[in-house]
Amino acid sequence: MTDAVESHMAKSSLSFVCQNCGAAYNRWQGKCEACGEWNTLSEEDNATAVPVSIRSKRKGRQFALESLSGKSQDAPRLSSGMAELDRVTGGGFVRGSVLLVGGDPGIGKSTLLTQATAMMARAGHRAVYISGEEAIAQVRLRAERLGLADAPVQLAAETSVEDIVSTLSEGAVPRLIVIDSIQTMWTDTVESAPGTVTQVRASAQALIRFAKKTGAAIILVGHVTKDGQIAGPRVVEHMVDAVLSFEGEGSQQFRILRAVKNRFGPTDEIGVFEMTGLGLREVTNPSELFLSERDLGAPGTAVFAGIEGTRPVLVELQALVAPTSLGTPRRAVVGWDPSRLSMVLAVLEAHCGVKLSGHDVYLNVAGGLRIQEPAADLAAAAALVSSLVNAQLPTDAVYFGEISLSGVVRPVAQTAARLKEAAKLGFGRAVLPESARGEVAGDAGLTLNPVGGLTTLVAEIAARGVPRGNREGSRDATAVEKNATPARFRRENG
């Protein structure tokens, strides 16, 4: 009888937890019903959970109740010494806050955090860097390469959360603690392998409790999956105060730090860095850097005046439209929403007479920046038509505006800031929505070309088309120019 009870208890203590979303099941199944992912359930032992009969005997402790009329002090911030990092965090690190930083392997997460801890240590604050993936000698080699070996940063190579909390509780409270990475941490409270959902969640919770109790700011480094999402349970993202994403391509020297979640600041700010031989260098004027190597005079390129948070950013959109040899044309986009590209192509074909059903379409945002706002619709459409008809766009022009499904160019926010940034970088004209004309001051310093509908812009670009030396390219430019005229459009569409 005893053996049967023990066998039943051992069997009931096992559960299958999804490593993607953290959902728990009593038996294994191929697909997680919560997040829809396949083959993400792994077996975990819950035998260490405290029985209900024991938990019920614990008496609750009393805590003080506060009134609504009490004074609440503003959360004090501590500057990291890096202006771009402070911009993303909202002005610096808040005492007792926990940040989660994710990014692809080799993107520069450890380099960025090593520089941040070194600058804070040089400013006289206690900064601790704990690595669970590298030895102390490897961290020192990185610091020597970055020229930060003389910074009084306290290093450790440890993975036990209890040992980390016990060690950091001695002496002065650290102002900044870096845990690299949270997937390598483990705690004695649960019996699971490091990196599993249970261990990641329990380790993160223990570190968060330590941060709230002592007032230390903690940065957790998280691995990412192949689609760019931070690995582990999504509940950890809800537990922390801020989630930062470090983006960039390995072949590009640009790195973008973007705030996905921030309880103490905006979530639409970005920090721009450049990877050099001495580490990450802050880029104070990202527009000038993104446009430094653009190909002047090449068809299929348009400069987009965008807004990232409170900062205007000018970036080049590159498009290539080529006849396809496949039954289904290819659509490839890098740095922009593929669904927005499909919508712009549909509007061009339905309302402007631009036939792209027999062409492969490629769109790229130069510099590795990822654009999320719909104001890039007009610049993308101009680049696509320019590549199709082999027409060179004005090199001193910027484009911005949202395209509706009816072909009307809709206004976007912060028009004045976009134009001011374009004028500062030497651009002379701007193609913008017709309804935004009244929002712009007369001393913008740019020649404005307002467009009310996409048809007008397509006709202007098609008029500059130059034949590519073959009959097919000449037919493309002629057909687009004819079909883009308003009279022809009304006649063919009733």
C-alpha cells in the first residue's frame, strides 16, 4: 500500500511545461494549446513543491497599510554614463528596477553591459558583473580589448542564485548588477535543469526580490530564439520593469537598442551604436550615419524621414523590381513589415495602374534599422515605382506619408520635426501629404511638394523614366505613365 501511494505521489509530481510560454500540462502532447508551438513541452519535477497541508499551517505576517494622502518621492535615477543607453531607459537606471536585455548571439550585449558597468564603477558606484557563461579570464580579456581593464568592476563567475544574493548582501549595496545570462542561473528551491521554464522563472523572481529589497538595479541578459523573441517563459517579461531589445545585422556596424517595455519611461525610443574595434561607440546623429554611404543617382532609392520616439531619423529605402521567371513572384523585405509592403503593392496595382504581378519585388532598409511606423508607405512606393520604370528620384528629396487603401496619402505626426532634420542634413525638398501643409511653418527651409493621392506621385516618377536599353523596360515606363494619369484611371475604372 505504501509503495502504491509513493508511486502515485511521484507520478503526480511530474508535469510537462511549455518552454515557450510556460503553460503546464499533466501529460505530454506535441503542440502547446496556449501558444500554438510544436515540440516545446518538457518534463519537469514538482516534487519540491510544499504540500497544501503544510502551507495551511503557516501564519501570515502583518504589514503596514498606507494612506492615499502620503507623499511619494520620484524614482531617483542613476546615469549609466552612456547617453544612448540613458535615452532608451528613460533617463537612467531607477533604484530597485530590473531590466531584461535580449539580442542575437554575438550582437554585442556583453560588450554594451561591460562598458556600462565600467563607466559606473569609474564614477564611484559599486558595479558588479556576474557571468554564468564565461570565466573571469574571458571577461578580463574583453575588458582589456575595450580599454576598460582599470575600471574597478567586481567580477564573478557564478550560477547559484542563493550564493549570488548572499555575496551581494555583504557590504555596500551595489548600484548596478549585471547577470549574464538568466538562462544559466539556477536555484535550490526547484529541481530542474538550468534554462528550463521553472528555473528561469524562480531565479528571476529571487533576483527581483533582492532588487526591490535593497534598491540595486539589476540587468538580466536573455537569450533569443530564431525569430528574435526572448527565450524562456513570457511571464519573465511581465515580471521585470523594462525589456530592451538589442538589434542589428552581423554584417552591419550599426546596433539599435530598442525599448519593448518600460515602466519608467517611453517605449518608442531607440539608442544607436556603432561597433568598432574598441567596442560600441555612441552615435549622436544617426541620420548622418545611415545616409553616409548611400548611392546617389541610383533608381529605386528614396530617403524616408521617420520618427523614432522623440528623435527624427532619416534612412534610405532601397527597392528592386525585376521581371520574374517563377510562377509566383517573390516578395522579400528586410527592415520593414511585409504586410505593409503587400498593401502598398496592392494599392499601386489597383489605383495607379502599376502592374507588378509579373515582377519580383525586393525592399531593404539600409543600415540595419527596423522601421515600424506607417509613415514609410510613401517612400516605399516611390522607391518601388522608381525601380520599375528606371527613374532617378531627386537626391535632395525626402518622403513621408501614410497610404490608405483608397490611394489617398494621409498625414502623419511630427511633420515639423521631420522637415527640420531633413533641412539640417542638407536636403532641399520634401514630398509629404497634402493635408500636412498647414502644420508646417513657412520657414521650414525646404521646398514642399504636397501630394493628395498616390496617383499623382506615380505619374511624376514615371515621367522621368529612362528605358533600360530593352523593349521591356521601355514598355514598363510607358505603361505606368499612361495608367497613372487621373483621366486614364477614371476612364478605365468608371
